[in-house]
Amino acid sequence: MLQRFRTLFNLPSAIRGNIRKGEYDLAVREYQKAKSIVLPSHVGILKRVLEEVEKVMQEFRGMLYKSMEDPHLDFAELENIVRLLLELEPETDPVWHYLNIQNSRIHGLFEKCTQDHELRMEVLQNKIREKVLSDSKWRQLQQDSNKSLEVDSAICDSPRADQLSTNFMAEEADSLRATYTRRLTSVLIQHVPAFWRLALSVFSGKFAKTASGNVVSDSDMNAKPSANKNDDKGGDVKYTNHTLDEVASMVRDTISAFDTKVQSTFRDFEECNILCPYMSDTIKEIAKACQTLEGKDSSPTAVKLLRTLHFQMTKLYVLRLCSWMRATTKEISKDDTWVILSTLERNKSPYAISCMPLEFRDIIISAMDRIDTMILNLMSETAKSYDISQPLQEINESVRLAFLNSFLDFAGYLERFGGELTENRPNNENNYVQNGYINGTRETSANTDGDLHKKLLVVLSNIGYCKAELSEELYTTYRHIWSPVRNNDERSSDMRDLMTSFSALEEKVLDQYTFAKSNLIRSSAQSYLLDPGIYWGAAPMVKSIRDATLDLLHILVAVHAEIYSGARPLLEKTMKILVEGLVDIFLSVFHENKTKGIRLLDANGFCQLMLELEYFETVLHTYFSPEAQQAMKSLQENLLEKACESIAEAMENPGHQRRPTRGSEDASSDDRQPSVSPDDLLLLAQQYSSDLLQGELERTRLNIACFMESALQSTSAPAGSKPAAYSSYHAQVPQHAPIQTSSPSFRRQQTGTSSPVVSRRRR
């Protein structure tokens, strides 16, 4: 008995000694021996000794629990600690306590990353504020200095420099955000798989079997354990009161916390840095986390949450790229430099475009290449485990609409440029049409109109380039993104819609361009028909075409050169419109002045005009549409009728036949004028044409080379043959007979002398 008492009295110090030496098993055995001693209830001093032992062991248990918080604790040490705790307190659940510690530690690491990130962002914000203050002071010093030197302070302002500084700060902030998400992902990848593997070993029984025989009986050592619990029957003891589902719930909460932090940070990325790698790198980090946690390294629900996060972030990035694509298109379309690119810069395109379409092309390619990469990665990684066809279809459709709308937006901006260029045109044109001058000087008029026409042609070239080349090129390149969800007919309808939109816009701007050119043509046509140097009722003998004819033709030559160098595919269409407009203008000016400047038209005047009209028709034959030919026929009929009327009037009033004019000495001096039939007039005009036209074509071949250099001989009428223009005139034209007054286009002309005849929709 004394020996037992002596052992009890020495037990607290012995256990402390064993614990200090690290002999934990010996300390536990000593403690279990002490608990097995049955003491008399009246021996109080022994009870106090046992209480001291309990106190020592309580400190020991606290030390063991504390050691579980060691982040570097290896698996063998953990098993030993759990075994000791279970031997000391079989009713406790030290493994669950350890799992909770690890879960809290992961959340703590997340919070540590967040705190570090917030601290870095605060430092950056302070840096930005200091820079703003410094820049403000420097700007104020510059302004004060400029005032003293009487220099315009606006010259020294540098908004572009301020914008660059702002973008640099935004890039630094995004760099910090990318670092933050990378650290969060690193915590997830490093700790969650190990946490889940530990849980699997616990609930699969492997951990229990290596821990203690007190937990799992010997008869159960070779039996397959349950996934969530061990059977209590047959002497077996539960290893834990919790289930694997509860651990899975802990992992889901961890993933949810990660999701919240990452998504919040991802939405804070600046749009100005969307082409920088920060957002795409963050998505790659999430994809790496998904790959790491797949399989047995995490619960299926946790992996699904991560895959959902990966999909949502990819979708958000794609949609932001779509938004950026349209917003940046608007930004570059605020102003055009009007500088035409070289042939090499535009890849030998026949359209002399400005830099704007190529900037637009770069924007589309930058965004669509990234979108294509993101979607391909999403399909290759996520589609292995989950069916994402439906949500992916929604993304593809959004991309398609953004792509098409970007083109339509750009078309709208080009249309706006055309509208703005013509806003100030009416006042100038009215002045120009009335007297051929703007502000009293023809030079000012030419410079103003020439600049306007060149800019309209640049807009027209940009539209033609987008319609004929750019839209087809880019749609063909990227249609595979949305092609799985659209059949061939739908894909064709996309291009038809684009072509329809650009064609309508091309027609509108072409109308604006030809409208502007038609005013030059009208002014020159007025000078041509109302030449103050000739009186049509007593015209000199026909010797050649007049200089006014070449002056008028030179306008079309200039337009031909302008279109050929600027928008060659539109050359034929534009020239046909202007040629038809020229004939319509002839008709218009004739009817406006047939009771004034062209009240009388004698045979010489008729033949002069018919020669020159045939000259126009021969030179411009390539661009004479059926409507233009019909209008030319109508004009010739009207001239023939006017000539017949004038000759008849001269016969009735021989004393008022003519007045002296320059060149009248070349006219016939015989006041007696025999009756002349329409056929006689036509034969006379044909004779002049046969005698003079070929020579005039040869004489002016340099002037008309752009129209007919290669076919000069083949297109001229053989001498002595009746031109087609005359073939329909056989019967005498009745006096005052109703005659068609214009081509169909002229009948749709606006009222007023300044209204051009080519402003209607062209085919």
C-alpha cells in the first residue's frame, strides 16, 4: 500500500518529466495506471494528488490540441496526436477538430491575401493622389509662367499626357488585382486538395487503422470500412460523429468564399486594360484550379462550383470584349484625319481609304481573337465533364450580334460623317448656282467644294472597302465561333444584312457626292448653253466644238480621275449617274431659258449644238445608260422643235431675224431664208458631224484620253453615215407639238435652279 502511495505522490512530477522528454506514450500509460487505482474515499491527500495529475494531463491535452495548429505538422505526427487524444478522451473527436482547424486556416489565408491586397491598393491610391496633386501644381506653375510671357496656356495643356498617366495608374491597379487573384488561387490549390485527401483517409478507415486499436477493433482491421461511418455492432466503435458530406459542405463554403472574392475583383478590372493579359491570366488561373481539384482531390460539388466560376468569368470577359469592341469603334469614329493611306498600307485595295477602316479592323481582330481563344479553352476544358452547349450557345449568339452590330455601328458613323460634310453645303451651293461664285471669288468656291468632294469620296471609299472587302474577310475568319448554332442559310443572311446596310449607305453617300458634283456640272452647263459670246438666233457657221464644251467635259474628266484613284469599283456607276445628270441638266437649263437666252435657235446654232451633243455622246458612250440615251433623244427633239420654230418665226419676221453678234460675218448675209424641214436640219447637222467630229476627237484626244483612248477609232461614227441620234427623225416636227421634256430622272427633279437632277436613288 505504501509503495502504491509513494507511486501516486511521485506521479505528477513523473508525468511532467515524461512530457518534457517527449515520451508521450509513457506519460499516458502512467496516467491510465493512476486512474485505475481505487482509493479509499477518506484519504483526502491522495485525491489532491490525483487532481494534480488531472491538471497536468489537461495541460498535456491542451498542448496536443495546440500542436494541431502547426501548419507544418506532417501526417504521421497528426496520427500520433489523434491516437494520444483518443486514449486520453475516447469520447472526443480530435480529427474533426483538426479538420475545422484546417478549414479555418484556409479561410484565414484568404483573409490574409485580402488584407495584403487592400493595403497595396491603399498605397497605390495614395500614390495616385500625390501624383494628381503634383501634376496640378506643375500645371498651375506653367499657366502662371505662360501668363507672364503672354503665351497661350492652352498650347501647354496636355490632356493626352494626363490620359496616359491615368491609364498607367489603372494598369498598376489591375496588376495588383491580378496578383491578388493569383495568390487566392495558389492558396486554394495548395490546401484544399490536401484537406480533402485527409478527409477521405479518415472516412475510408485508413487513418483510423493507423491511429489506435481502441478506435477500430482487431476484427475490423481487414474489413472494408463504410464511407461515412463504422458500424457500431460487433464491438466496433465510431471513429467520428460526423460525415464526409459535412466535410464536402466545408469545402463548398471555402470555394464559395473564393468565388466571391475572385468575382468581385474580376469585375473591378479596368476596361481600358482589357487587351492586357490581366483578365485572361486570371481565367487561366481558375482553369488551373479546376484541373487540380478534379478527380479525388476535391468533392464533385466543389469542382462543379469552380467550373461554374470559370464559365461565368469567361462569359463576363467575352461580353466585356464585345462591349469594348463597340465602345472603341465609337471612340475612333469621333473624328477622321482624312489622310488617304498609301497603296501598300491598304494592301493594294482599289479603295483609297483613310486610316479609320484599318483601325476598326484592328479593333475587331483584337477582340475577336481573344474571344475565339476563350471559347476554345472553355470548350476543351469544361465540356469534358459538363454539358455547356446551351449556355455556350448564348455566348456565341452574343458574340455574333456584337460582331454584326459593330459593323452596323461603324456604318452609322460613316453615315454621320457624310451628313456632317453636307450640313453647310446648301448656302454655299445656292450662291454658287446663282452666279458661279462663293463670297465673290471663284477660287474660294473651288477650294471649298474641292475639299468637300474629296472628303465625301474618302467616306465613300471607306464604305466601299467595308462592304466589298472588310466585312467578308472578317466574317469568314470568325464565323466558326457561332457557326455550330447557325445553318448555312442563317449564315448567308448575316452577310446579306451587312451587304444591304452598306449598299444602302453607299447609295446615300454616293447621292451626296454626285449631288455635290452636279452643282459644278449645272454651273458649267449654264455657261455652256448661255454663252454670252454667242447668240443662238444668229449663230456663226459651225467650224469646231467650242471651248465651253471642253470646259464642261473637263469637270467629268476630273471626276473620272478622282473616282478612279479613290474608289475605282464605283467608277462606272458614278459616271453613269453624272452623265445621265448632265443630259438632264441640259434639258433643265434649256426649258428654263427657252423663252430667254435660247428664245431663238437658227440652223447654225442647231448644228453647233447637235455636233457638240454627239461629241459628248461619243466620248462618254461607255457611261451612257438607257435613261441617258432617252434623255439625249428628248433634248435633241426639243432643239429640233426650237430650231424649226425659230426658222419659221424668222421667215414671218425677216426684219427681226437676227442681231449683230461676234462672228456674224461668218453667217449667211442673205436675208431670204427658204423653208427648212426637220429632215433638212438633221441632214445638215449630220453633214457637219461627218465633216468635223472625227477631227475634233483627234484634236482633243489628250483631253478625253481617260474615256476612250483605247477605242478612239472604233467608237467614232464613220464619215457619211447617219448617227443613231438622227435615225428616228424622219417626219416633220409639228409646230408647237407636245414633246417629251426630259428623261425619267429629270421629271423627278426638285424645283428651283439649284436642285440637282441626280439626287434620287440610283440603281
